[in-house]
Amino acid sequence: MQVIRQWERVCVSALLLVIVAGTAAHAETAEEMQKRLNAEVLSSEFDPGDLKKAEAYADDALKKNIKPVQAAPSYWQPGWTCGNLTRYRYYRYRDYRDCIYYHRYYGHYW
């Protein structure tokens, strides 16, 4: 009986060692993958989306007499133009498109 308990302890210890080693290896792999992804993102040029497409959308919506979005994005600052949106940390193309159209429709910014 005592031999079986010792064998159980050895098995449990070995299993814990495998789990801990696997977790550490996974953490290193995940860290390396994140570093590669960060380098890839930082090396590529920022793409704000098709800005000409936003202009085309504004022209088309104006012809169809569609009302623009009335509320500015929650992060909009007084004195901003649509160009400021493309430099915002959490830039969204839709916000830029809506800004272009709002400005085209009303002649001023939010």
C-alpha cells in the first residue's frame, strides 16, 4: 500500500512538473509571438482607410438627401476637423466618413 502511495506521489509530481514546464514554454512562445506582431505593426504604415471613398460616400448621400449623423463621436474635441480623427488613437473609418459628410452637408464641423 505504501509503495502505491509513493508511486501516486511520483506520478502527481511528474504531472505537475510537465504542466509547469508546458505553461512556461507557452508563455515564452506567446511573448515571442507578441513581440513579432508588435514589430510588424509598428513597421507598417498606418492605413486610415479609403479617404476618397469617404468623399464619394458624402457626394452620393448628398444627392440622396440623407441626413448626416448628428452626434459627434464621444472623443470629438472642439476645434477638430475630420483630419484629426485619422490621428486619434482609436480611429474608426466610419467616424471619419460621417465627419466628411456632416461637414459637406452643413458646412461646419460638429
